[in-house]
Amino acid sequence: MLQLLQRAAVGAALFYAQALAWAQLPPQAQAGDLIFRQGTEAVSHMVRTVDQGLYSHVGLLVGQAGAWQVVHATPSERPGQPDAVVLDSLAFFLAPERAHAFAIYHLPQASAAQRQAAVQWALAQQGRPFALQETGAGIYCTTLVWQAWQRLGLDWQVRFTPVDIPWFRGRYLLPSALAASPQLLKLEAVTAYK
């Protein structure tokens, strides 16, 4: 049994090392930049069907090269974890079972102080419930990153899309609308697993 557990641990370490190697970010990436992913979960497929875009999820980069993390609002991706704003390693965020592709979107006009303030606000939201419906208390992925920067006075020039399908009604900031903001500069083409 111990050998089986050791092999599983080695396999998991290799798996996440592979994900991290795949997820090398461009050298221009900075804390506060947006990281979009094309997810693999059922909710990701639903978002992409409604949005008709490439991405289904977004988070905010935290940290620095070699130690990147991502703060994001998400349905639980770990056993026992609530649907909430969480902080994950880059390797976990982009692991093959959660992501088919990703891209980094940079805010070229942002100062170091603005970046720090956006990241600190997003990190302070950890534990805030994830909610697609307008409840006031909840937040979802695109609104987390949008609010982190909007509260600093950045005009995203994005549109919220009315959606009216079962379990998904209201006005939403869809990933493609956020990625299309003229405030963002895509740093690299979408990278996909081979």
C-alpha cells in the first residue's frame, strides 16, 4: 500500500511539473495581469456555449516569475473547497484536467502601485462566495478581475450581455467581452496541449 501511495505521489508531482512546464508565461507578464483559460469542466462548456468565445474562465496573476499564483472566483475545484474566490498555484490553475489552453492579457498603462492595489483587493476577496446570480454577496470570475481594476478608475469599456436560459439568467460579463477590452494587450497566442 505504501508503494502504491508513493507511486501516486510521484505521478502527481510529474503531472503538475508537466503542467507548470507547459504554463511558462511570457517574460512581460506582471502581477495584476489577467490569465484566461479554456476550461474542461461542464460549467466551462456551458460558458463557452453561451459566450461563443474561446475562454471560459479568468483569474488575476499574483506573485512573480517562478512563483506565479492565480486568484479567481470559481466553483469548487478541490474536495471540500467551497464555491468561492480562491488562490491557487499556476500549475493547479492550468493543470490538463482543468485547462485546454490559456492566454495572458496585460494592462500596459497600469503603474506598479495600481497593480499592487488591484492584486491586494482581489486577494482580500478570498472566501467570498462564487455566484452567477446577482445576489450582492457573490462574485464570478470576470467580475472579480473587472472590479479589482475598475475600483481604481480603469474604464474597461466592456459590455454586459443579457442571458436568458435555465439556471443562467441575467446580465453577465462574459469572458470574450472582457478579453475584447481595449485596455488589454494579449501577450501571447493561445497555447494548447498537444
